[in-house]
Amino acid sequence: MSNKPLPASTPVETTPRVEDASTPRIFVSAVTTFVGLFIFVVGAKPDLFAWDRSPVVGFVQIVVFLVGLAFICLGGYIGLHTLWRGVERTITSDIGSRLVSTGYVIAVFAGLADVFGMGSQSFPAVPYFGPWQASGVLIGQGVIAFGFLLMIPFPFPWNRNRK
């Protein structure tokens, strides 16, 4: 072995770059949203996958599409919250995130109204997902969509200092 000094190497960058900091969150958001969409479709229309075993929409099917809706809400929240990176969120965005949560609660209580004892079927009977429950879930989904719309960081004049 010779005693020659080793050539100087270029330093390796070990800190994440600022422009790439949101990429993992966006990826997790998209994956969570699409997994939620798949679960939602399995619960709402299991006959698309030839998994329909009942002529009525039962408890398990309602719970499955509500779990899918929860994943969709979570993925959308993570993605839209990531878009606000580097800027203080506005009150409109905060109201939107609360509306997403409120819309999900509306959808859950409307979908499981029979289970909670507030629907058209009382407890000993099989839960029935009728037109009133469907309307309540659609209203909840509308509130969720409006909440997501409020969370979008539009280029308002007070947001011009975005990084």
C-alpha cells in the first residue's frame, strides 16, 4: 500500500431538498384516496366485482362504503393540506377542513341511522339503507366536497408571497 493521500471526494448531500419535501405526502395522499375509492366502490356497488350476496344493502355493506369514504376524506385532507406548505393557512381553509369532518359525521349518522335507532327500521329488524339514508349520505358527501373546495389554496392577493 502506498502512502498517497486519497483524492478529495465531493460531499454527499444528506438533507432533503426543500422542493421535494411535499412529494412523499402527495404520494401518500394519492394512494390513500385511491384505496379509499376502491373500498367505497366495493361497499357501494359490490356487484361490479361479482361480490354481491344480498338483494338489499346491509350493515356490512354500509360500513364498508363509510370506511372507504373515511379514507377518501383522509387522503384528500393530507393532499390539500400539503398544498399550503410554506404559507399560513387562511380561515377559509380551516373552515373547509372542519366541513370535511362535519360532512363525514353527517354521512356516518345518515348511513347508520337504523343502527343508531333513528332510522325507519328499529333494532331487531335488519338495517335498511333506504332513500332517506341515501339522501343523508349524499348531503354529507356534498358538505365534504364543499369543504375540499374551500381548502384549495387559490392565488388570492394575500397569498402572493407563496414560496
